[in-house]
Amino acid sequence: MNYKKKSNKNLLYLYKYVSFVAGWLFLLTSCASDSNSNYRPPMSGAIGKTSEIVVVADDNVWEGMAGDSMRYYFESAYLLLPQPEPMFDLRHLTPEQLKNDRMLRDLRTFVFLGNFQDEHSETNKIIQKDLGPEKIERAKTDTKFHTVVGHNKWARGQLVTFIFGNSQQALSENIKSSFPKIAKRVHDFDQSQIGNYVYFKGRNIAIEKTIKEKMGAEMNIPQEYFVAINEENTIWLRKESTKLSANIFIHKLPYTSQSQFTQEGIRSIRDSLGKKYVTTEVTGAYMRTNDVDLPMFAIPMELHGNYAVEVRGVWDLVNDFMGGPFIGYLIHDKADNQLLYIEGFIHAPSTTKRKFMERIEHILRNTKFGNSSTTTTNSEK
């Protein structure tokens, strides 16, 4: 009697267990079916190097006039290095390569080149699908409409640019005319990734506080830099490794005339700093601007609300054998009639230098001086 009741109870537990498992199997099977039809996996984050552009184009486009134009403009020399390095690294892929290798679609920066005259182009099919019929029809009649920019086509944090034309000749001309804006857009797009690398180890808050108190400027200084010189109107920061010596000058001076913003005026400022501070064990050695082998470029601009002039060139040492590139900004705080000269220069023998200069440029360009610094600080409060 007791055995029978126990047996029935066990059968009840077994029934419930089988029903439970069957229910879960049904649920999982249903979810799997829904997944195949509706579910889309979340986008992965884009990967890739800064200053690299993946050019998607059919072979006949890449090997023809349009490909020549793309290489001519986007691989032009980075301004300014002792040995030429390209502004961007171009990597050509065909649509077939993208289709066959999913990993390639996670790269960061794409430019698609489309010759709409070619009815069998696989690249055109991608462009037409993404732009839609309305934009494609406009492109066939409006010669000024030849570039479209998008984001996150296959991955988060992705920049995608479409350049197109109704012939190889038109496509080539459109690459030429759109180059300045696209180059700036890619440069700006890269800044977040460059910043992540520059400040990977954190910021040097103590140095930033010194710069703010002495110079009235806000600068984000990477943790690896240390103070080499700290005088009344000049701070010299350095970062040293086996491959690189990176240096930043911060120099404050009164505004006296507009001539200070000329090439001669800025050269005088930086040469006075080089002669006073930068030397070696060789007697009589000091740093100077070398605008004989390569010219020094000066570009007027606005930097965080202040008038400024950007300078680029190369330096060398008198009586010694060292040299490298520099980039500097002379900034005018009109409210206080003060100037701030900030410069980054490097010594990196036997290695490429573009990436180091991009990182120093990132630090310098984000400097806020004088009134712009005060305004930013107040707004943050």
C-alpha cells in the first residue's frame, strides 16, 4: 500500500520534469526560429589604425585614372617631416574581398569610389543600395552632387565616404575637389583615437596645474611627461624613451606688434628658446630652425576663440648632428594682450615620425589660453 503511493508520487514528479524540459525545448526552438528571421546581432566596435583609409573600388577603377587621383592627393606628403611620409595610408579592397572576409568590414575608415558609367560594377551596387534611388538619380544629373558621408555601416565608430561620378574622368575630378574636406573629416575623426593613445596612462595633473597658474593656459599633459625647465615665462616638458625624445615648450610673452605673427617673428621666438635651452655635450651646440633644407610653413587660424598662427618645419643643431620636425602655435589673448607660444618637437632617429607628430599636435591643438581658458572654466562650473 505504501509502496504504491510512493510509486505514484514518483511518476508525478517524472511527469512534471518531462513537461518542464519539453517546455524549455519548445521555447528555445521558438527563439532559435525567431533569431534566424528577425534577430540582428549588435554591432561590434570598429578597429584599425589612425590615418588609414580603406578604399573600396573595382580593380579597373583603382588601376585607372580615379585610383591615380586618390593616391596623388591622399598619399601626398604629411606636412612637415625630414623624410617624406604620406598624409594617409591607403589600403585597396574590392567588394568581393569585403564579402568574403567579415573581419575587413570592421575597419574604421572607408572611401567607396563609384564610376556609374560601369553597369556591371560591384562597388556601384553597394553605393546604390546605401544611397537609395533618389540620390542616385540626382547624382546622374547634378554634377555638383558627388560625395556623401555616413557612419557605422558595419560597425560602431566607423566613417564611410562615397565618392562617385558618371565616368572615370568625372570620378577623378570629384576626388580632387572633395579631397580637402574629406582629409579634414578623417583627421578630425581620428582625434578621439589619438587622444585615447596619448592619455592611455592618464594625465599629469600636477604639471597641468603649474601651467594654469603660471601661463594662464589649460593643457592636458600625458602622464609620461616631466618638467625639464620651469622658469618665470618658460616651461619645457620632456618625454624620453629608447626610440623617441618628445618635447613641449610653453612660453609666455607680451604682444607688441603684428610682426610677431610673421614667419620671421615666430622664427625669432623659437630660435631664442632653442639657443637658450636646447644643447648637447658638444661645446657651442644649440637648436635652430632649419628653413634652408625645408621651408617653414605658417598658417593663420583660430584656436578656441583666439587668433593664432600654426607653424611647421624642421630643426637641427648648430655644431652637432641632430634634427627633427616641429609644430608650434603662437596664440594671442586679446583681452590681456598676451601671447603664448607652444611648440612640440621630436627627435626620433631611424624611425617614422608621423604618428609622433600627430600625437603632439593633438596635445597642442587642445590648449586653451587666457580668455578662452577662463570662459571654459567658468562654463564648466
